[in-house]
Amino acid sequence: MKRHWQKIITLTLAIAMILSLAACGGSTATTAAPAATTTAAAAGGGETSAAAAGFDWKQQDGSKLRVMFNQHPYAEAIIQKIPDFTALTGIEVEYSLTPEENYFDKVTTALNSKSGDPDIFMTGAYQVWEYAPAGYVEDLSTYINDAGKTSPDYDFADFYPGIVGSLQWDLVAGHKTGSGPQWALPLGFEMYSLAYNKTVFADLGLTPPKTMEELKALLPKLKEFNGPGSYALAIRGSRNWATIHPGYMTTYASYGAQDFVVEGNKLVSKVNSPEAVAMTDEWVQMIKDGGAPSWSSYTWYQAGADLGAGKAAMLYDADCNGYFQNVEGASQEAGNIAWIPAPLPEGKSDIYSNMWTWAIAMNSSSKNKDAAWLFMQYFTSKEYTQWASVNAKVVDPARKSVFESADFQAVLDKAEGFAATFDAQIANTGIQFTPQPHFFETTTEWAATLQDIVGGKYKSTQEAMDALKKKMDDIVSDVEVG
């Protein structure tokens, strides 16, 4: 995720006003939309019981759709199945595939034009907090609840509540996700846990940590475990919002800390609370004792690659980041990686993992909305998700039936501890941030402050977080709740 796209969203929204936007506060979000049901033959084509209920996959035969994809394994999986979708529905699909560093800039410009192109696009939950208030995305709730537009096999209730709920929001800054319109549908997601090199741990006689205290005690024991330059724990550190939302925010929420609260009709930052300061102080010490020598430049890619190369003994990041390194032939350490739940603070028993989801949304300016909805339900159906999870790279499917299926569990058998870690964390996995339109700016400031603390700019973590609070309060000063 690149930080600069957020500034472009802000600029384009401002221009639009003058002329007439990426690794839960509670445990699980509540699914607001009832369980209307996607096709029993979605992935393979053919007739279904849907026809008897008045639903017809051919209802938009002859339509054309334009879809904008971020370059990602989830997009590649969909592209493989577009011919099957066209055969089933008669709908032609044109698509673009854009690298992530340019993707959101391209999406924002296209949505701001209100031309209706694209009809459908990939997005994440955080982007919804800017796109939805701007009127860029269609509320999907009415489609889900329309028996003539949604197959009786769709089974909305099959989605994990916290995952599909992360894309529900009532448009009120400060209100948690999990209620309000359904702005997008999840293709897959990531939670944050600890991956470790089980061979290294076995050779050194070490036990994987269950708590933050145990994790900290391991760090000096793993220093240069594999020679000069090797280190204990890979985590993100770049001056970017994506540094805050994986392991850091998961630990932050598990400490009971909050980013913002609502006081009166304003958002007020709480990053300098006792819980926030204590957690950040531990995180900084962890970086100093066991992080990468060049931690401040680390993104998803560097952190995952170091685990795969045998340079890092552990990775606290997206579960799928380590998974991709463990696939046969993917890295030097493939087959040697295992998973455990995120380490807990002392005295805590619940892990509140933050999450990221790649999702698909409908352009509110689309001129082909009914056809777009057929595309969306096809590519979030049980059958397609099952195929994509077993045959492609949808490691964390958003549907419970798919994750629990025997075929997918057989895939996960090659990743020791992955399924058990998923089960241990899924109930409390959700968006831990407070929705607000300046999310990317405030979290990037947060990442910068974290770098400054590690670099010794401040006398104490408390001083640094006090300064961050003032910056964040200033950034959101124009946001009124309700």
C-alpha cells in the first residue's frame, strides 16, 4: 500500500466539491444484511434450483462489464474464471490489472469522473471510509435482499461475521464497522499471527512464545542464529500506514488500547493512554532487541522474504505472508514454517487481531448495476471461493463452509499450525481502527512517530505519544460525529 494515494483522494474530493479518498473495536461485527442466498453452480456453470425461485443467471445476457483489478493473486484467480462466468450469464467482461503502487490513484481518478467506468473494482475496508461518504460506491444491501437478483444459493450468513462486517458501515465517523449498508463483499482476508521457523526452534531447543513476555525473552537467543545479519523477528517498519495495521495494531487492541474515542461530537485521539504507551514501549524495545537492522525500511515484502530466506526466525505479520513463503519451491525455508496465535500481553486471554480484506465494490455511477451484481455474487459465492481456496491462492477464505471443507483443510495440512491459529483468532478478528476519513494520514503519522521513538528522537515513549496525540487531534479536527 502506498501512502501517496491518500493525498490524491483528498485533492480529488476537494476538486469535486468545487466543481458541482489498505496484514473491530469489539470481537465480531454484526452482519446487517439477512442471508439472501449465490449459485450452487457458480464456479462450474449449469442450471441450478435458482431458476425455480425466479432467479435467472441469464437475466443480463448481452451486457458488458468493465472491472478494475489490483495486481494480486485474488485477481488472478477471478480472471481464470471469467470465461465460465460469461458462459453462465452471457455477460462479457473487460478488465484492467494495475500494480498496487498505482492502483488506488487510478481507482480514485476513475470514480471521481463519475463516468461509470469501471462498473466493479477491488478495494479494502479502509478505502470505504472515504469512498462511501463521497458517494462513489453502491449500497449492496438491496441487491442481497432481492430474490429476483440474488440466487437462493448465495447464503450470506455463511460469511464470517467479522469479515463481511468490516465492509458494513453507517457512514458516521467514529462509529465502528459492522452495521449499516454493505459497501463491498470480501474476496479473502488476512489476520495477524506469529509464523516461526520450526526447524530453527527445534535445533535450538526453543519453545514458541504464547505471551509478549515470552517473545521478548526469545529475542536475544535468536540473535544471529543463522550467522551475521540474521535476526529474531521480522515486522514492518516503513514510514507508511501499513506498518501500523498488522502486528502493531493487533497487539495494541489486545492491550485494550484505542486509537480514537468520541467525546461530544468530536473524535479524540487516545494514543497517549497508559495502555497505548505501555504497549508501544514494549514494541519499541522488541524492535531494538530483535528486529531487522534495517527495520525502518521494512514492508510486507521484506519481512516475508527474510523469513523465507532463513534470515529471520519469526514473522509477526499477515498469516498469508508466511504461508506464501512456505509453499513448496517458494523459498529456501519452504516446509519449515509453522504458525501460532499472536502473543498475548500478560494477564490477557483474548486476541483482537486486526485484519485486511481485499473486496469488490460496485461503482455507484455504473450503468450496468444488475449485471455488476451478478458478477459480484458469482465471485463471492461458496462454489467459486471453494475453487479459489483449493486451486488458487485465497489462503483465508471469507466463507466458513469453505474454510471448514475437507478439501481446503487438506491444503492447510501442509502448513503446521495455520488452521489451529485461524480457529483461535477468527472470533475476535475484525477492524480494530475507528472509521474516519483521515485514516491514512493519521496512521502514517503514527508510523513516523514509531520510527522516531526507535531512533531516539524523544526522551520517552510517553512524550512521543503525547506529541502524536496532538497531531492526530489536529488532523481530525474537521470531522464531526453524527
